[in-house]
Amino acid sequence: MELFLILKIIFVIGVIIAIYAVARNLDIIKIILIYWKDLILRK
């Protein structure tokens, strides 16, 4: 039971770190998406 609790805590911390990483890189992701959209629509 305690192992399950520890795994759950580690999972929650991992999810929080992942959301933080995505939020920090949103502007980079947005630039990449705009670049690909321009490549596709230009043809």
C-alpha cells in the first residue's frame, strides 16, 4: 500500500514537471507550427 502511495506521488510530480516544461516551450512550439503551416499552404 505504501509503495502505491509513493508511486502515485512520483507520478503527480512527473505530470507537474511535464506541464511546466510544455508551458515554458509553448512559444517555440507555436513558431514551429506556424512554420509548418506556411510550408504547407505555400505549395
